[in-house]
Amino acid sequence: MKAAWRWLLLVLAAGVLLQLYFVARIAAMLVIDPQSSAFERSEAWRLATDGKPMQWRQQWTPYGQMSDQLKRAVIASEDDGFVNHDGVDWNAVEKAWQKNAQAEERLAKLQARNGSKTPHNKPANAKPVKPPKVVGGSTITQQLAKNLFLSGERTLLRKGQEFVLALMLEAMLDKRRILEIYLNSVEWGEGIFGAEAAAQHYFHKSAAHLTGYEAARLAVMLPRPKYFEKLPNSSYVAGRAAVIVNRLDNALLP
């Protein structure tokens, strides 16, 4: 019994030390621009292990030197309540929780239905049942927390740590700094990180000179940057960008 308590205390102590490490890292961001994120490093490792040539494009651009149109487009597309929430959009979290519960229920029914079939009456081409993805309803602050510090796995434990980190970021950094770091580190294609690299890659111009429509096209790419990098002129990107352009004036900047 004593050994079990000892291990429990060690796990708790490790958890506390980990949170203190995160606090120190975030505090440093008050004055130091982060040179890389956990996601960027994992991508660099993936490319290296896949034997692909490293073509890393990233250039830090201060908040004031980025197009306001891009800031508005990203907020309108990714998190229209950015300036008002505390790092977590609890209404979005509740909706995501309901979606996850419904997905789990559908999975359980499908597994039960498949389990009732014997090997003899199952279709030869039946596909294995995949577990549902954990939907998070992430804000810009949560996305930044994940990119900076966490892995890309979709689990409730990782999501819980993401919540904690988002609240830390909001408590220690102002909204302008959070958006500045986000726009300089978010992925816009394979090996393309940050607004300046994206603007140069897709439009051959500085992030300071992006038009509203160009900014909207970049914002639309954010949920699936590697996919849309191959289809930058798709009808979906164009149509969704037009919707974002119409919402630019309503997007509040910090």
C-alpha cells in the first residue's frame, strides 16, 4: 500500500513540475519570440524519418507588420469570439461534447450490429469500424497551446491539458501577443509555417500587403493546410473565402 501511495505522489509531483515548466515557457514568451513549436519539431522529425528533403519556410513577422485583413480573416474563420473569451469557448466545448457522445453512441451501435454477425454472414469487403475522432471546438488560444506544447493525438487527457495551457496563455499574455505567436507558427502547408512564409509561397508578396480575399483564402486553409496546399484554387476554397470576406468587417481585433 505504501508503494502505491509513493507512486501516486511521484505522479502528482511530476504533473505539478510539468505545469510549472509550461508556466516558465509561457512567461518567457512575454519578451522572447518562440523559435519553434512542438508541432513544428514533430513535422521536422517526420520529414527526416520519411527521407524527404527539408524545405523549412518560416520568418517571424511582428504583429504590426502583418495585414489587419489577415488577422480579421483568421479570427472570422477560426474563432470569431477570440477577443472576448478566456481562452476556451465553453459553448463550443459543450456542443463538441455532445457531438462526441453521439459519435460514440453510433460507434457502439455499429459494433453491436457487426458483432451479432457470424464470420460466415459478414461481407467479404467489410471495413473495420474506426473509432470516432474527438471533436474539440478549439479556439485560437487552444490551437496555439496544442501547437506549442502538445502532440497531435486526440484524447481527452490531451484535451484537458490543452484547456489548462489555454487558460495559462490568456492569464500571462495579452490577446495581441497570442495572435502574433499563432500567426507566426501556424502551419500553412508542408514545411510552411507562419503568415510571412504562407504569403510568400502562395501570393509572392509580404504578409503586410495581403488583400482581404488573399487573407481569406489563407484562413480557409488552416483546418487542413496540407490538403488545401495541393488544391489552393479549388471551388471550396474560393467559395468559403468569399464568405469570410463578407465577415471581415465584423471580426474584432485585439
